[in-house]
Amino acid sequence: MNVRPAQFLAALAVSLSLVGCNKSPSSAAGGGSDVIKVGEYASLTGKEAAFGQSSHEGTALAVDDLNAAGGVLGKKIQLITEDDQSQAGQPATDVRKLISDDGVVAVLGEVASSRSLEAAPICQENHIPMISPSSTNPRVTEVGDYIFRVCFIDPFQGTVMANFATKTLKLKTAAVLTDVTSDYSMGLAKFFKESFTADGGKIVAEQTYSGGDKDFSAQLTAIKAANPDGIFIPGYYTEVGLIAIQARQLGINLPLFGGDGWESSSLVSIGGAALEGTYFSTHFTPEDTNAVVQAFVKKFQAKYNQTPDAMAALGYDSLMILADAMKRAGTTDGDKVRDALAATKDFPGITGNITIDAERNASKPAVILEIKNGKYHYLQTIAP
Ligand code: PHE
């Protein structure tokens, strides 16, 4: 979905012609026609394709459910999805196109914090509400008052895993292996270290890599020499799978643990047996016996023939929160929807009750999963 130069110029012309006026012809089209256009940008292809695909499937299921129930404000929801190919530079292009060419009234995305951070300023400038389903870096919603999320943030996630490390795994020391190209990884590493140290633990090794790397032997050798009790890896599934394999090859049989970036069925296909007995925190478990969750899991399985993961559940919740705000606002007007989103209270989401706080974040519990026999097993729920 690369934007061709002609399209880009057209988009530019539209956005230039809109400077200084609030009611753009394109946003009027989004609200004034017989459908409500909602934009979505996601990594449907490329390095983190599993993230974007899952999130999109959840969002698309929410479109089905809303439209089957008569739509929103008497109109059907039309989801317009752009594939950012997991590539820096693309989210900004995609979101400009969604706003200027398509006239969407709101934007959903992204999973990865770095890509949300790239596109959020464009939504903010245009007064188009953006809801990230699953970006956990605190800076995402700090971009401005039109930027929301339906998930918890990494200061909480870092604390959850630090407490788990000291209390459940009984680690006294830890090593941290961070992706320096990822805002998510850098933030989560920092928050984990702060909490682990505050819990009385000691960080004995800190190593880094760059997303896309394939060889982690130098870092793992240095970590092995520091003799930690466990290794915290705040990365994405693509690298985590390889890191686990290479750690085991080097004879490192310590507990490995990380955050929500691990979550993908692809993690186990990459890392296989090397991941046995490892742990990560995330937003959702299909093992949750709550009736709302089980109904969602059944519907998702019927549509896609697979079990939903955290991104699917959060993708679903992101559109449901938007629809709820539009209903309460009684309009798709960006400013009014923004105000309604900010007032969201106790919305019964699939990933828990969602209340949007003053920083436009959602304070929600985390779950910790263990990988056993190639499957994720629910261990604990940690309330904020
Ligand atoms: N929280 C991660 C980020 O901010 C993205 C993610 C969410 C990945 C949920 C997997 C599951 O980059």
C-alpha cells in the first residue's frame, strides 16, 4: 500500500487546502455520508506482521458486531486499513492518507510504540482522535490530548515483572537485554531495572541489540560471564525466539522472562523448546473464565479458526471504546468524540474494565503467562 507520488500530491493538496478551517470536506464525508469511516494502521506485513494481523482481526470482529447490532448513530462502521509494513516512515504516510484522502473520523493503531509515536502527532495536529490498542510506552499518549490507549503502560508492566522476578522466581540478580531501536524495549528495560533495584535486586549485566539482528552470541556470552539469576528480555517475539535458542546453545539454562512484546503464536514457532519454562506479562488470556471473554473467544474462533491473543482482544476493545464514545457524544465530530473518550468510565472491555484516566491511559490488570509444552499457560493476574 505504498502511496504513489500522484496520490501523495493529491493528499498534500487536500491537507494544504484545509489549513485554517476546522470542518474539512473530507471529515464531513466521514461523518456526513451513510457510513462512519474509521482508519486503522497496522503492521499487516513485514517484521512484526503477527502483531498487525492479530490486532486487525480483533478490530474487524468489532466492526462485524457493531454493524450487526445496527451500527453507530444509525450508520455502519467502515474500517479503512493501511498496512505500514512494520517499517519506520510508513505510519506517518498511512495516517496522513487516512485523514486527508479518506476523511476518517478517528484512527486506531498501532501495536508497536515506536510506530504509534510516529503517527500520533499527525492525529493530534488534525484533531482526529487516535486510540492505540496496545502501545504501552508512556510517551505515546503524552503526544497530546487527542491520543488515547486502551491498555496499561510500561511503568506498571516493568513493576509487575520485577515483582514477579523477586517474589515468584526468587531472583536476586538479573541481566537485561534491550532492543535499542525500540521505544517500547528501552522504556520497559528502564522501568524493570528501577523496580527490580527498588525490590532489592541487582542488575549485573546490561546488553543491547538492534531489532532485526540475528546473532546474539556476543551479548549472551557477556551475560553468562556476569552469572545472573535470570535474564529479562523486553523485546518482540522475532528476536526473543532467536535469543532463547542461542542462550540454550551457550548452555545458559536460566529463567528468561519478558513483557507483552513476546506475545505471538510465532514466538513458539521461532524459539521452540528453548522457550520452555519462560514467562511474560501481557493483557489477556483466553483461559479467562469470564463470560464476556469466553463469548469473544468463541466468536473469534468461529470467524478465524484460531484462538485470539492479547492484540486481538485489545484491537476489539479499541473500536468498541470509540463506538461507545461516539454514541455518548451523539456525533462523530473529533472534538466531541475526544471529550467523550476522555470521559470513558468502567467500560466492560474484553481485556478488563476500561476507565480512561487524566493522561488518557487505561489502568488495567496484567496477566503473567508461562510457556509450557509449546503453549501459553495462565499463571497470575496482577492488579494495578
Ligand atoms: N506493548 C508493545 C509496544 O508498545 C506492543 C505489543 C502489545 C506487543 C501487545 C504484543 C502484545 O510496543
